[in-house]
Amino acid sequence: MFATRFAPSPTGRLHLGHAFSALTAWSAAKAADGRFVLRIEDTDFTRCRPEYEAGIHEDLAWLGLDWETPVRRQSEHRPAYDAALETLRGQGVLYRCFRTRKELMALAGAAPHGDDPADAQAFRGGPASPDEEAERLARGEAFAWRLSLGAAEDRLGGFDRLTWTEEGLEPGLRRAAPQTLGDMVVGRKDIGAGYVVASVVDDAAQGMSHIVRGVDLAPVTSVQRVLQALLDLPTPIYRHHRLILGPDGRRLAKRDQAATLTDLRERGVTAAQVKAQLGFPSP
């Protein structure tokens, strides 16, 4: 059965970009007489807020969407994600990285882009020496778990066989090229397993046949495909869609204080008007 999901993080109110993605996924499920799942990706408990989670439900209901219940909240399934992280550690494909975000930005010669997975800086490093690592751990320093592409490639016998079907903007067979994102962060000392691990675990657990999401997340698919192979998880079909851009030509983002659906409601804009603007006219 066709099954897809909308999986926002409750770190702010939804904007038009979120509405477009949710409507695209929901419409695809309805057209296929399939399943539509709402998933709350609240792995980062330092930034997620209950009021934002409540706002997600309010905004989607206002748009006229319905979804399966109960809603899966990632904060309630941490053992599953940490078990996956432990499996990866046992395979020898993770290492601790003690570099701060500021240090990484300086190495990349660029300013921070925010918290989106697709904005991750390509980084190829490696573990600290055993003595240095022991000293840093003894001092209680923060660290991130990074996926070593070199170790993963060796374990999998290369990335060439890792493919998936793309049905979105550029349909066809895609082959994994995780090198563009480097040794991506897949967990942190303070929060455990992160988005990229939790999402592939959940997609398998919830039987997702299709992943419908913005094209800005397309690069992350390669890393997720590597994780699926390492964790022996199924590979869904991916369907990446266009982005909703602001007046400046940039994609809408929470960090830029993009107008939220709440803002639009308070200005008297109706759900039917929002859907028509996004290309989803009401029946």
C-alpha cells in the first residue's frame, strides 16, 4: 500500500513551505487510496516545544488534512534510535568528533546556515587519537557522532550498488553519492541519535513506501541510503518536490521568521485561499 508521511519538527510554527509539503504528501496518499502519517520529529529536546507541537496539529487541521492516529512522537521512541546508533558503533562506522560548530564553520570558510540536515557542512575528519579522546571524555567535553564514510564504504563494499527510485522533479534511478555531505553528524552526546538515524528507523517501522518532501532534502537521501544498508532497512521510493520561495527568491525558513499559517489566519486569510495559492484548489 502507498504510505507516506509529513514529519515536522516542533521548533516553530508552520509556514507556507510546510503547508505545501504537507498538502503534497497528503494529496499523493489520497490519490493512491493510501496512508498518510503525521510524525513529530522532536529528537532535539533542547529546541522543541509543546506549544509548537500543538500548533502543528492546529495548522494541519485548519488546512483540512487528516492523518492516522496515534501520532508517532520520536521522543517516545528513543531506545529504538539509540539501539540503531549502537549497532553502527558496533560496526565501527562511527567516530566521536569534538570540533565545535564555530570551528567547523571556520574550517569551511562559511557562516552557519541553520539546523537543516541539507545545510550540513561537508566534513571528512576522523577520530582523535585514543589518548586525546580519553582526555576529552574525562573532561566531559561535548561531541558529535559522525558517520565515517570511509569505514562505511569498506563495510558495504562500496556505494555503487546503493540506489533508489526518484519520482519527483527529476525522476529516475539514483545512485548514492554521500561524499557531497561528508562525514555527517548522526548523533550527539547530549541528545543521542539524531534526525538522520531516527528518520530511517521510523520510515521502516511505519511501513513508509514513499518519502514525499522538499528538494532541499534530496542530498540527505544518499546518507540515508547508506544507513538503510548498514541497518538492513528497506528503501522507500523518494518523491522530492519544488520549494515555496519568498519574495527574495530564497526558500522559506523558520530562522528567517517566514510568515506562519497563524499569521495568515490572524490577517483573515482562509485555508481555501492558502491552498489555492499553493496550487491545491478546494473541491
